[in-house]
Amino acid sequence: MSALILNHVSVVRGSRRVLDGIDVTFERGRLAAVIGPNGAGKSTLLSVAAGLLTPNAGSISLDAVPLAAIDRRILARRRAYLPQRAGVEWPISVERVVALGLAPSLPAFGGLPPTLQTRVADTLAQFDLTDLATRPATELSGGELARVMMARATVGTPEVLIVDEPTAGLDPRHVIEVGRRLRALADGGCAVIVALHDLDLARRIADDVVAMKGGRVLAAGPTQTVVTSEILSALYDAPIEVVADGEGGGIRYRGW
């Protein structure tokens, strides 16, 4: 069953169409990577999909219910959104930051129930954050903070997870771990939507790819049909070659 559907969505800012007639479906149990050059409209698409930005035209529905008709608290439990460069302004602990991801599910009074405390501890471990649990979040490196914010976004086990550039600033080990975690969430039934500049990562973890250029969808579908030399070269206006897996396999620029 389809989770999230954008139907002919457009967003206009001034005289510029940031999104122009977007039609795309994000399904449960699948990971969709949104790719494209800077300024393509990826972040705007994710904001609209999350219900944080109202489009000038078109509609967004979650399981056939208009997104705008879903109670905000219920939507917060069902959908998690992590923007680019998410930060923490107050020196609260890493553990507390991650626990904030459970806020929509908390009882009106009292602290975290034992089951949710266990979930926080498990999520800290999944993102290699256990040793940082008591450290103030304001004292973390950029890569450490990125992992904390990913943990916060996923601790509530959302039905739909929307993430904008989650691997920016991460070292290779943690890029792999974040990729695996996103893949595991999709395999568990979550609809995962992630904007990525890392084309090799998108190719390896995504079931589907939405390629955006100039506020429009240039191509969308299963990864193997979108991540091709022809489409990527047209998408980025650069000679990009997709080489089959094996020795030397991956994404590379022709002539390098």
C-alpha cells in the first residue's frame, strides 16, 4: 500500500517555480533516494512531503488521507523529518536530545516509561553514541551531532522517515552505518525518503530514485532504471559513467 503521494505539487517563490508539477509516490517498505544538483528543489520537496510547507498547487496524502487533515500530534508520531544542518542550541545531554524524538508519544505527565528508556538506549547503541550519552550536545563535533540528530529522528520508529543529507560531515565508517540503519528501517516497513549527494550510496541502499533538476522530476523509478550513465549525465550536466559492480565498479566521471 502506498504511504505518501504527491500529486501535481508546485511551489512558487517570487517569480520562480521551486517545484513544478511534481508527481511521485513513496511506498512503505522501500527506501527512495532523492538526487540532483544544488538548487534542484530536493529540500523543498522533502519539506512539502513532511507537511511543513504548503504547496501553491497540488496535494499530498498519507494512506489516502490529505496530509493537512491529519492531526498534527498524530502526524508527528507517524512521520519523522530531519532537515539539513539540524542543530542544538542548549547544552542538554546527547541522551536527552535523542529522547526528544519520542515527545509525540510521551504521556502527559511523568518521565520516560521503562520501555521508552530501553528504546533510547538501543538507538544510542545503533548510532555508536553510548559513550557520548551524557555529553552536552553543544560540545560535539559536526559528525557526532549529525549522528545524534539521526538517532533522534529514528528513535520513535516512524512509519515515514524523511531525511535531508544525513551523511554530510560523516566519516566513511559512519556513512556506512547510517546507510545500513536507513536500509534496515525500510526493510522493517518504513517509507524512507532521503536526499543524497552521495550517488554511490544512493545506488547501493535505495530501492527507488527520484532524480530532480530545475524543480522537476527528470526521472523516477527503481534504482537500476534511474541511476544510469545517460540519466546522471543529463541530470548533472557532466560526463558521468555508471560502472557495473566488481573491480572498479561504481559512479565515476569520464576522463578522470
